[in-house]
Amino acid sequence: MATPVRRRSRSRDTRTAYLLLAPSLVGVVLFLAVPVLIVFGLSFFRWDVLGPVTFAGFDNITEVAADDRFARSLLVTAVFVLIVIPLQTVLGLGLALLMHRGLPGTSAFRTIFVLPWVCAPLALGVMWRWILAPTDGALNALLGTRVAWLADPALALPSVAAVTAWTQVGYVALFFLAGLRNVPESVIEAARLDGASSWRLFSRIVLPLLRPTLFFVLVTGVISSFQTFDAVYALTPKGGPSGVTDVVAGRIYYAAFTDREVGQAAVMAVVLFLVLAVVTVAQQRWFARRTTYELDT
């Protein structure tokens, strides 16, 4: 049974902890919780940004549900994510494996690989728009041919997805590199002494122990990909040719600031939030029974 002195000490420690957390909690409430609540509230109102706010009930929801453009943007975003996530994950893991070998210049390459991630997405989009230009673009000049990477409906979405994956590869590689450094060397050496091949060593030991890192990379990558807007807007404004790059984040932007239907844009944002919540919970449950966080050595 705790003595009065211990209870007072615990109470004092608890108050101190909450005081230390207060600045972060204020930031989370003001810049995360409150905006989310405002968006939920706006989904039941009509507002054209300049005029008065009027109550619309469920009209915004029914109009968004009947909007073919929004349904198409969900499909486009799903395809976009299915291209970006495997590409950036595989390339990031490959780069991490190379850097883990400790080859000369690894420290410099770590910095180079992360540069695209820390740069402004809009600026990178403008740069890649010039690289992929059909007439005087650097890529076509290198290939010696003329390909409309961003104007061809069949190539626009894969091109934008490739650029997005390129910006994230360094970020993903650094997390995988940190995960690789936490794999116990004793386990690796034991497997080698038992005659395990490089592939079996990677697939049966290294990859399972990387699942916590893989879980984090996939969850944050999926959330980031679903919310991608800057690079897509810079590369293919207004949804690209035939709307093939009209992602959900872009559709929300155009609904709010082009069509000036803030209420409908709020409904779309809520749908995106719910989709991300479902996908994240599904990922968490899938990894929960397949992840090893600790390994006794």
C-alpha cells in the first residue's frame, strides 16, 4: 500500500509530466484536432469562401456521392498509391542494403538521397516538368526521341507516380538503414555458419526483423501518397490529360477554390480521412501478428 509521501510524490510527478507535455498538447489541439472538427462541421454547410455560411444538411454529402469526378479521383488515387508504394519501398530497401555494406562514400550518399525529400515538392515538380517536357526536355534529349510523358493519358499517371516515388526513396532508405543496423549480427553470423544462402538470410531473417520498420514506412507512405498534391499540381495542372492525374487532394482543392464549394470539399476531405483510417487499421492488424519487435540474443 502506497504511503502518503509516495502518493504525493506520484501526484507531483504526474503534474510535472503534464506541464512538460502542455506545449505539445496545445499544438496538437490547435493545429490538428480543431481543424479536423472544423472540416467535419463545414461538411454540413454551404460556403463560397466570400459569402455567408448557410446550413445545407446532408445536401453536400448527396451531391458528392453523385459526383462522378470525385469517384474517378478516388480510383485515380488508388492506382497512384499502388504504383508509388511498391516502387519507393523496393528502391528504398535496395539503397539501404547497399549503404549497409559500408561502401566508400556512404555518408555522402545518405545526404544526397535525402535531399529530394527535404526540398519543396512544388519546386521539384517544376524541375521535373522541364525534365519531362516533350520537345526540349532533358530526358527526351538523353533518349534521343520525343515522348509526351505528361501529355499522354497512358503515361501521365505513371510519370507523376515515378517522380513522387523518387522524392520519397531517400526518406524510406534511411529508415530501412536504421532498421538494418538493429538486426543482431550474432543471428546473421549463426545463419551463415549454418550454410544459409544470401537470399535465405535476407528472406528468413533480415526481412522478418525489418517488419516494424516496414510497417512504419508503409503506413506513413500510404498516408503521404493519398495526400499528394503539390507535385501532381506542378506536373499536371487541372488533373492532367483527360483527368488521369486528378487525385483526391487535387479534387478537394479544385472544389474549394475553383468551384468555391467549400462544403463539398469538406465532405471529400472527410471521406479521404475515413479511407486513410480504414487502410491504416487494416495495415496495423495485418502486421500485428507478423511483427517481431524484440529478439533475445
